[in-house]
Amino acid sequence: MDPIEPVHGTATLLLIAGAAVAVLLFLIMKVKLHAFIALVLVSVVTAVVAGIPVADVPVALTDGFGSTLASVALLVAFGVMIGRLLEVTGGAQVLADTLVNRFGEKRAPLALGVAALIFGFPIFFDAGLVVFLPIILTVARRFGGSVITYALPAAGAFAAMHALVPPHPGPVAAGSVLGGDAGVVLLVNLPIVIISWYVGVMLVSRFLAARIMVPLPDLLFGPENGGQDADGEGATKTIAPPSFALVLSILALPLVLISFNTVLTTLITEGVIGEGNTFVDVLVLLGNTPVALLITLLVAIGVLGPRGGRTMSETTSMLDASLAPICSIILITGAGGMFGGVLRTSGIGEALTSSLSGIGVPLLLQAFLIATALRVAQGSATVALTTAAGLVASQAEGLGDVQIALLVTAIAAGSTVLSHVNDSGFWLVSRFFGMDEKTTLKTWTVQETTLGLAAFAVAAIAWPLAGAL
């Protein structure tokens, strides 16, 4: 649903948005109301108070809810089933052991983060987090301590790549709107991602993990090799774990398929490849994230399912049981998208950014502040990226390619900070790693903010140098 013509002034809309977030946090953290119920309730009230016509409120609610579920539900479901297969058969343990043996116990979080940076080049944040979930949790179970020691470096790496580096849609769209070159954006932002991830994620996660204890969640883990079988019937089976090469191949399969989609879509958008090529269309379809994960799940069922003599019926029962814990995750994530959708439809984000676009500050800082305002107001990083780019595009005329790339960096940095309750990614991280809302604000929100600030700081330092080129 498109944004409505605001019926309130900017100040009133901002007060409504702030009050909505405050009430939501109060209901969840103080009243202990279930997050899904609280999100739906606050979304309904906010829609009415913000001036969305009563007849249009159901559409505003279901648009945000449905669009979020469309992008998240299949990924989470397929990903958790793949993860459960890897965990039950010992595949996740094999991969975790190999990583740890190569890097050492003390460098396990660094190893997970570096691997996520590499895998995050073609794969989106939510899909990457789902695929990496069994490895993160297996390493955390092996060494103990706070699970965020291992979760935040990897999750932050996926978030950094998704926000800053082509061929992800946000930076590609922003670069295109600003008239930049996607290749230059890629070359400029890759080193910025590495620096900002290490400073804003790796170092910060160490600081947070030393002070905040988050126990290992039971989302994925059940009886493992040699214990009660996954169908819960008490059968004991000794299963020889799969090889490292096999596990790596299974994890690499969706990454390869998604790479086809991401790269080919970018080439089509840039006009390098013409539309209507059947072979290209088939590769793009196979690389669509849900389709890629479905193919990977079928391969995993065929390769890992029969290990230890497990029948297809037993494998199906095990996969069915793996879905139960994620129903709440999917619903809460969808409701978070509903809340963000209501804020977008009400015109809150648009009103805020229109008032900021003429504040008379330097262009790079202005771009960062506008993107930050959009991010805080409506939650979606991609929406913040593309909208902020459009608002500053007229001021980017005459800039060189490197400066445009740094402008994209500043916008992406602003669209990353302050992830909170209107961001579906906030709820994914919260529920995947068993954190309540307060803990997620103290960890994930803080880390996303330091990541964005680090990226903006690097861009600000490089800006005068780029202007001299």
C-alpha cells in the first residue's frame, strides 16, 4: 500500500511514532505481553491514530505482514530443516570442528565472522543467517559462554555485506539513483566493509559478550548422534558423520545458486545482458533464494536423510518436529514487518525526511542523517537506502564516481544503525539466538549502530581525498 497524504504535521507524526515504539516496548518488556500480540495491537492503534482511513487499515496491516512473510517464512522454514539435518547427522559438528582446528578456539568467533563475510557476498542477510545458524550454535555449544560471542560476528558480517556491497539490492539501487557505477561502489565499499565490520562488529561483540550472558537456545538442538532418534520414539542409532567436503558442498550449493540470481539480475539491470534469454531466466529462477534453499533441502534429504539407516518416514518426522519452534519466530517477524509497514503507509518516514532534507549540513552527513531517520522511522534498511538516495540525488550531480560510492556508503551506514522493534531483522536475531527484547536492544541494536557509525567514519575520512581525485 502506498503512503497516504499525511493528515498530521511532521511533529505530530513523530510524536505518534515515538509513542508507538514506547508503548510497544512497555507491553513486551513490562507487561510481558507476547510480542506477536503486542506488535499487532500497536500496529492497529498506530494506523488509526496516524490518520490511515479506517477502511484502509486492514490493507495496511496485511500488506506489511504479508510482504514480510513472503520474504522470510520460506527461508526460515527451509533453512531450519537444512540445519536440523546437518545437526542430527553430525555435519554441523564436523564443520565447526574444522573451523576451530584451523583457527583455534580463541579465534572461533573471528573464523565465523570471516566465513560470513565471504558467504555474505552473494547471499542476503536473512538467508545467510539461516544457513549459518547450525554452525554458529554448534560452535557455541562446544565452547560454552555467551552465545553472542559467536552469533554477533557472523550476523554482523551478513548485515554489513547486505547493506554496503553490490550486488545486494540496496547499494545497487542507491548507486543507480545517484548516477554511480556499481563496479566502483563495489571496489570502494569492500575495504570499508572489512574495516567497519572489524571495528564496529568484531571488537564490539567481544566487549558485549564479556558483559552479557546469553545461554545457548534450544531452537535447533535435539538428540544427536548416538542418542534418542529425532522422531522421538526412542530408537538409538549410531551415525557416521558426513565428511567436511560433503557438508561444505551442501552449504555452498545455495550460495552458488543465489550467486547466479544476484549477478545475472545485476547484469540485466545494468543492460549488460538483454532480457528474454530463457537460459538466463532459468538460472535466475534457480537462484531465487527460496527456490535455492528448497533445492538444497532436497539434496540434503537425499544425501543426509538415509544416513544411519533412517527411513524417509523418520526423516520426515524429524523435519516436521524441527518446524515447531520457528512458528513463533515467523509470526513475530511478520508482525514486525506489519508495524514497519504501518509507519511507512502513514507517511511518518516521508514527513521526517522531507524536513531533514533542507537542514543545510554537509552532503555526506545529510545523507547519513536522512537514511538514519528513515531507518528509525520505518525499519527497512532497503527502503531507507533507496529513499534517502532519491532525496539527495539532485545534490550529487557533478560528483565523481568515487565520491558517489562514498555517498552510497554514508546512506548505507545510516540505514544500518538503530535496528529496533520495527525491523524484521531485529526479531529474527532475537528469536534465533534466544534473546528477549531488552537483551536484543543491548546487543544487536548497539552492534548495528556501531557498524553504521564505523562505516560512516571511514567514508567521512575518505571524502576529502576522493574530492581531490
